Amino acid sequence: MMTAWIYFVKRVSPTSFRSYSGHMRWDSLFEDLESQLQAQLEAQFRDEVAENIRIERATENLAGKLRALTGRTVQLQLPGSVEAVGTVGPMGEDYLCVDAEASNLLVTLRAIRRITVPYSSRPTALPRPEPSPVKLPALLRGLLRDRSRMRIHDGHGELLAEGTPTQIGQDFLVIAAHPRDEFPRESSITEHSIVPLAAIGWISIPRGY
């Protein structure tokens, strides 16, 4: 009986136990190496993301930053200590539309003095739209078709003209002045103001007109 047991150990033990322990050793080694490789790849990815963010922030311009605020409520500081609170709307290459409480604003980027954005510990990620291809003169012609009454301010906050646009040229517009409670008829127009587009800081379009 003892002889048979010794024979069994000699025949079974060397092959079975060496194979099993070797299998476990390779698994453990590969798991460790693959874990290290995964950690290295993740660290490399984090470094690349951080570098891309640094490059993006360093090369971003004002228009791009404002597009990221589309749909958010901001406070604009404009020339002449004018402040306006509203929701950022469509943007062109050199202007910004803002939906304020009492009026719609068309603001040239050069007139913006500061933009204040409420802080949020968990800001909502909103899509960043591309700038509209609509140029400022084309947008103003759309307002002319709507017979929109407007107040035009220059880059220093001074009121340049108030009334209804009657012509939008290549680099200027014409505003017909008339009483606020009347339409711009021949009998109600008191004067015409010719305003260079380059002189415009922002335009305020009261709601209800």
C-alpha cells in the first residue's frame, strides 16, 4: 500500500503541481504588467488632455469665448457705465445678440467692456454654435423689414439716434426720427440721421415695437 502511494505521488505530483503553479504565476505577471501599462496610458492621456486644454485656452479669442456662453444669462457692462442683464443669443463675427428683459440688444464686440457670468460649481455643458455667417448690414436690413424701432448708441455710450431705420447702406444706416407713439409716416418724421456702421456701439430694440 505504501509503495502504491509513493508511486502515485511520483507520477502525479511533479507534473500537476508545477503546471498549476506556473499557470498562476504567468497570470499574475501579465495582470501586473497590463495594469502598469494601463496606468501609463491613462496618465499619458490625462497629460495630452491637459496640454490640449492649455493650448485651446491660450489660442481662444473673445468671439469663441462668448459662443461658449450661448444660452446663458450674463451681465454686460457697456460704455457709459451701462449695464444690461440678458441671455446670450446668436453671434456674428463682430456682434452679439442679447435677449434682455425690456429690450433686445445688438452689441458690437468692440463695445463690450466686461461680461459677468454667475458662478456655478457644476456648469451645464452647452453646445458651442458656430458664428452666424450673417453680416451686420444684413442683420440690420432684416430689422428694417420688420420696421423695428431702435436706439443707437456709439462706442462711448452716447445716444446717436432713435427711431425707425429707413435705409441700410454698405457702411451706414439712416434713421427716421418720429414720436414714439406714431409710425414713421411722412407727416410724423421730424428728421433723418445718417449713422456710419463703424460708429455703432450697440443697438437697443424695445420689446413691443
